[in-house]
Amino acid sequence: MKRFFAIALGVLTAIGGFVDIGDIVANGEAGARFGITHAWVLLLGVFGICAYAEMSGRVSAVSGRPVFDLVRERLGPRVALANLTGSLLVTVLTLGAELGGVGLALQLATSVNYLLWVPVVAFVLWAALWRAKFTVLENVFGLTGLVLIVFVIAFFRLHADTGGLWHQATHPGPPHGEDWGTYWFFAVALFASALTPYEVFFFSSGAVEERWNSRDLITSRVNVFVGFPLGGLLAFAIMLTSATVFHPLSTSVDSLSQVALPAALALGKLGLAAAILGFFAATFGAAMETGLSAGYTVAQYFGWNWGKLRRPREAARFHTVVLVSIVVGVAVLLTTIDPIQLTEYTLVFSAVALPLTYLPILVIANDRDYLGDRVNGRFANALGMIYLLIVAIAAVAAIPLMIVTRMGGG
Amino acid sequence: MESPTSTTSRIVIAAVAVAALWAGLAYDVSRPADARRYQRTLVQAAESAHDAAQTAALVGELELAGKVTGLFATAAFDDAAKGLAGAEQKSASQGPPDSASAARRDELGPLLNAAVTALGDTTEADDDNRLRDGVGRLKDVAARLDDFAEGMR
Amino acid sequence: MLIGFDLLDRQILDRDGEPVGKVDDVELTYDADGAARVTALLLGQEVLGDRIGGVLGRCIAGTARRLSGASDRPPQRISMDLVAEITGAITLSVKRELLPDPPLETWLRDHLIARIPGADHES
Amino acid sequence: MNPEPGTIRASRILGQPVHDSDGRPLGNVADLITETASDGSEHVISAYVVKRPWGRLLGYERDQTTGPRLLEILARRILRRNATVVPFTDLETN
């Protein structure tokens, strides 16, 4: 059982990346509009995040240094500040969106408007980050989020046209009625959501919170190679069920209730309940991940005390940043902006933050002063280089695609 | 370090670029709709109305089969109503630039109305027969909206 | 050793591994014959702001000075004599409690965090 | 660089332009190199001067960092092609 809980950090990190509120709906929408022609993007994303999360976990376990420490150390205060600004905007906007997402999940269960839930959710989140143990948080929300597995079961119960789906997966491109611009917009959005900057911040800081050292390298690797593929699988299952139910009806998906329908169709009320519970845990987990990440990045940039392993009064600046981030997130939501759309705007800021986060990780993962003989091998370096290039290209392509396709609206 | 003049000129160039972009955007948003743009808007409105009606029909069917909770159905019908309201707003956001476009709009209007009433009746249905009737009408109007959108593409 | 690479922007830890701050700048002292020695590490957002420069740097430095109460207060300085080891991080030979508290941490602790119930609890 | 005794912040020297005795630009100070003296203190002995605007060293100047090949080549051959080491006492303020 203890072994089972040991992968909670990886699972929670992956859930925050792959199945946060924006991605739940984006995967549903992609499946409904494009079938599973975007399956390759998820696969590409899983490999990329595995490569970089493994490097950052290894660096943190061996040297005790979390990622944002290294960003400033290698890139200097100015470039790191640009990264910090971009990352914080991504993280805090996502945090706001997740608070709304938890509200939306509760709305599905209670039919009470999500905005009424937001202040309650925000308070519970803050209280959890203030008082609960790190391991309790990651175990509860990481593992409850796995209830989304219900979409995998639902897929098998739906008796889908597997031949048609296989054809879609192996023939990337827009189906009739959609254009290439929108197709690539979704590709970039899904790819960027797999490789968000806050995932590596959270994972490496979590490694420090859990006091991993060089003996825990195996734990770190198991976390990475089980957690992220699992997150990718959940995202893929949502895309699959949506492609099975909505694509043949040529019906697009833009709300959380639609994403839950295939689970109800296949498994009835029990399936629906599991889907809603999964949405709740995944979005709450993502809210925790982004809330803590905001504190981690700022504190690590300035060299402050940080972390849940200290008493709040011994990390006053860290806890203040977390508190302020939650308040800002709530304020953004209460402008009644659509939380699902909110995560799409973060694409722009990810474009700035991602290359500036991955470059120092890759450099330090090759530094023998830090890692001794545990530096990157050829394979990790090849993957790291390829993904650095892909991320740079996606960063350049994201903004024009957003404007041309009006955020995928066509 | 760079000289102050080069910094100033760089700031001026950046400011001019931003102003030009902004002006272009303002022009793009405010220019009068040409027929193609207007008809594209109509297609989008028809498509989102179709999505909402189709989804609501599906939810109604699941409710009949006892596969969803009442509270979930309420929330899902709410989302569909929001989608329909968005479609209506979209179709009314611009005036038609020519008579052909106006004819198209007059074709879409009744379809949207039919969708709204069908959704309202389905949401309010208190027995299975009325629910079944609402689902049938939603499916029917979804099909007609689909035809409308296909016909204009 | 390289001042920019090995010292600047590295994390400073006390003898127990607790974070003290970042090396925001390095103080050099000239002898009478023109030779320079590294004498201290400088810490604090006002030092960092001066180093970043420009409008943004002035903003950071100005805010930090206002929060610290006295605008002419010298920045926190850690003498090189206290540095025990320079690796990925810089480890001091003393405990953090012996160094002056960072003003922002103190201010936030006294005015905000310590007033919330549970601030003293180990979580 | 500063003939009078006193203190200076390292950031005041880093990034400054360097010219040779004929006034030709050599680049900007990217880093300062120190050596440990017999009393344990670190003496600044020379300045690392490069002809690139981004003065930050990524770490490829040392043997401890190798790979990925592409980054190494970029950092060593292109970004640091015209690096010179200037004795610290030869630096003069202007």
C-alpha cells in the first residue's frame, strides 16, 4: 500500500497537466470535432513531459535544488524574471480556471450555479494548503482523480466503431467541415497543456517537500513513467468517448456536462457519478498544484523559505504568495469570464515560459557538479533537444494560430 | 551599454508597431459586414444551436432511460440553454448587408425559436410522455439546423 | 572561481540547509595597491533591483526599500568569512537565526501570517 | 580599475564595455575570475570578456558540463567565439 501511495506525486502532477478543467473540455471538443485525429499529439506530449519531468526529478533528488532555483542561477535575474512573469500568469490564471472548474463539477452534482461555489471552493483550497500535510493532499486528490478511469470503461461499453477510430488516429488532419488552421490550433493547445511549466515546478518542489535524495531516484522515475502516461491515458479516454458519441452526430462539445454524457450513456447513474467525482478531484488537484506552484516559483526566484514542510509562520512570504494567488484567481473568475476559455489564454504566456524553463533543466541535467555520474545519457539528451525545438516552434506558432482561428472558433 | 538614442528609437518603433496592430484590429472588428462574413456568422449560429439541441435531446433520452440524475439533467439543460442564447445573440449581432443575407436570416430565425421552445418544454416536462415529445422535437429541429448550415457552406 | 557564474544568483543555505536567500550581488574590496578581494555576499530585493536596472529594477528596489522602513538602510551583507562551502548552493558556517531577519518576511509574518489561526502548526 | 581603496558591487563591473589601449572594443565583461589566496580570501585576478550582448555564462566554459552536443556547440563556439581573458589590474575606468 505504501508503494502505491509513493506514486501519488507523479499522478497528481500529471492530472494537473492533462485533465485540468481546460483540458477535460478541450479533449472532449477535439474528440467531437476532429475524432481522434489528435491522438498523436497526446502521445507526443506524454513523451515530452516524461523526458523533462524525469530530468527535473533527478536533479532535485540528487542536488536538493528545485527547478526555479536553477532557472535563475543559469539564466540570470532578468531572463528569469521574464520566465517568472510568464509562468506566474499561466499558473494564476489556471488556478482561477480550476476554481471555476471545481464549481462547474459541483454544479453538475447540485445544479447550483458554479459562481456561487467559487468562494467556498477557494476557502477550502486555501485551508487545505494552509493546514493539510503535503502527502495527504497528494494522496487524496491524486488518487481520487484516477476515478476518471471511468471514461476508459465507458469507452469499452460503448462498442465504438474501432476500425473508424483507428483510421482517424492514423490519418491526422481535419475532417469535412473543419480547416487546417483550427486543427493545428487544437494540436498546439493540447500539446501545450501536456507540457505546462507548472508541472515541472510542482514535481521538483514536491520532490524536495518529500525529502527525496539520490536513493529515491527509482521512486522519482516510477512516478514519472507511471504518472504521466496515466494522465495522458485519462485525457485520451475523454477524447475517445467524445469522438465515439458526439463526432458521428457532428455535434461540438463546449461544456463540462457534455463531456460527462458518454459516461452516463455507457454506465448509467453510477458512471455519471464517477465522472463528476473525477472532474471534482482532478480540478481540485489542479487547483492545489497551481496554487502551490505560484508560491514555489516566486519563493525560489527570490531565495525565500518555502514549502509545506515548514510552519506557515516560518515561510510567511511563501504563504502570502499562495494566499494572494487564490484571491487573484477568484477575482478573475468573478468577472464572470468563462473558466474554460480562461485556460486557453494561458497558451500565450506558456509560450514565453516553457523554453526558458526547459533550457536550464537540460543544461543542469548535464552538469557533473550537480549530478556526478547521474548526468543525462544520450537518449535523454536527444529527447531533451528535440522537445526544446518542438516547444520553441509551438511557442512561435501559438499566437498567430490563436488570432487566425479566433481561439479555435473557426 | 547601448546609447540612450537607440533605446528611444527602439521604444518609438515598438510603439508604432503596437499602434498599427491595434488600428488594424479596430478596423477589422468595426468594418461593416460583407455578405460572406455575415453568412459565416449565420452558419456558426446555426451550428451552435444544432449542438445545443442535439445535446439536450441526448440528455432527455438519458433521463428517460434513468441514466442521469435530475440535478445533472437540470445543469445540462442549462448549458444547452446558454448555447442557444449564444446562438441567438450571434445571429442578431449584425445587420444583414444585402437582401439575400436577410432571406437567410429570416430562414434561421424560426429554427432558433423552435429550438428554444422545444428546449423549454423538455426542461419543464414533468412526465415521460412530454419529455419524449420534447426530445423528438429537439431532434427534429437539430436536423433542420444541420441542413441549414450544410446548405450554406 | 567565477564571481558571476559560481556566486551570483546561487541559493544561500545556513549550516542546517535552511534557505537564507539568493546572492543578489557580491561586494568587492580594493586594497591600496588596486587589487580586489571578494569580501561579502549582498542580499535583498533592493540589491536585486539595482542589479536588474531600468524601470523594472527601480520598481523592485523602490518597493523593497519602502517595505524595509528606512530607505537608506544598507543591504543585508554576509561576510565571506561565514561561507563554509561553495557547490551548487552556498553553505554558511552559521545558523540562520544569527543573521538579521529579512524585513519583508518579518513584516508579513507579524502583520498577516501569524494572525491567522494555525500559523504555528506543523502541517 | 579603481585606484582608491573602497568597496564596489560586482554588478557595477559585469556587463561593462572593455576597450584595448588603442580604443578598439574588446567586448563586455561577462564574468570575473578569482583565485584563492594563502589567507583563504578570493582575489579577483582577471576578467572574462566576450563580444556578445548576453553576458550570461551557461556553464559550458567548464569541463563539468558536456552535452547535448548541439547546445554545447552553440554555447562554446558561437556565443563565446571571441572570448578574451584580461588581467584585472589592466582594466581602467573611463
